[in-house]
Amino acid sequence: MSTWTSDGPLRRLLGRRHPVRDWRRLAREAARPGPQTDALRGEARALRRDLDHYLLASDPAVVRDAGGLADLTLPAGTDWRWRPPVLSAALAHHTLITPENGRGLGEAAQIFHDCPLRALILRQIRNRRNEDPAPFGLKVECFGFLGSYAALAIPLPPEAVAGLTRGHILRMALQFDVDRPVGVAARLHIRNGPNTDRLHVPLEGVVAGRPNRHLVEFDMADTEIDEARLEGGWIDLMIIEPAMTGLALRDMVVSRHPRAEI
């Protein structure tokens, strides 16, 4: 059986640009730390993130789910539609306890917060109700939280900004649950050159005890993006004053269409 430590396809692909290290040998030598140990640990973490990202993106469940999105009824001219892979397939590392600000479940999702005690948990959950469109969800639990906000961030794929103009609208269909009524806002962040443009949309009427469904439209005309320098972006759900509550993201579908001309 070929593996990436022998002469498998991954080694051949990566080896063209970077040598693939013999990590098993390095693990045996790790008991005798050397001057390169910290650098090797950083390289190993980066490789694990990349491999986890590949495994998630190529998961058959994600591929099937992407095909199913074609059946959704979306605005005329829609040229891109997407459900985050973290909602379609199981993660290898699915729980993060007391995370530092900006940490996450690999590249799938990150959590930003201002709690000095880091009193929160981010984890992938299985959706089991008939009304949950996606197989998996993400839950943020903020019990004992002393900060003022927690933001669940989902990175957008390159296709989201490829060809994006100020004539586009990014549309997000969202479903989530909360343990108690709490303020929630959806935010879009687009990196372009040295700048990051942001759009902030408060979600009205958030209630506990039943699914919250929202349709959010981010109008790119309200930004000052440099269309020639688009680099990427992300969407986050910001929970305001989240102490003693939790938010479970049950589904998110993002799409893109041109603004209707009047």
C-alpha cells in the first residue's frame, strides 16, 4: 500500500515543491529535542491543517451535498452556491475546549472572543431532526463566559470572491438554535489588498426553543472593495453578551447573484 511517506501520490505531488519529511523517524527522535524541534512542530501542525482540509473537502458526503445544492431555488443569475463542508461531513477533530481567541477546528471554523477565561466550547454536532437540512452542525457553548461577544467564523472558498464585483449580492440562508434569547449578527468580511471590507447585519427576532431561520443579503454596493485585489473572505455569526447560553448552527447556504437593475 502506497502512503505519503513512501512513493504515494501525495508525496509525488508535494515533493515537486517541498520535500516530504519522514515524520515517523522524526517522531522516534522527538524524545531528544534539538534546535529544530520548534520549527518542525510548526511545520507538522501546518501539514496536519492542510491534510485535514483536503480530507474534508474531498469527503464523499461533501461532494454529494454539493451536487444536491443544484436543486435549490435561488435568485435568477445565481452563479455560485455553497454549504460549508463542516456541515456535510464529520471532522477528525470535532471539539475545541477553552480555545484561545482565533483558534478553531482546523480550517473548517474558527472562534473569536474576548473572554479572559476562555470559558467556551466549540464542537461539531450531529443534526438529527427532520427539519435540519444539513447532516452536521456547529455549536458554541459559553457557560461561565466573562466577555462581551463570541463570533463563529466560517472561511469562504476562493470561488466566493473569484469575479466578485460591487454589482453582486452574497445571499445567506441560515438556520440556528439558541438556548436563550440573545443578540446575534451576521457579518461578511472581504479581504482586498491591505484592506478588509465588512458588512454587518443584525438578525431580528431571535428566539429560544425553536429553529431560527434567516435570509441575509450582503449587497456589495455597500462596500468599497477593490475588485482587482480580492484575496478571500469569511462570514461570522457574532453572539452578543453570550454568557450562559449556546448557539447551534444547523445550516448555512451561501450563494451569489447579480443585483437586479431597476
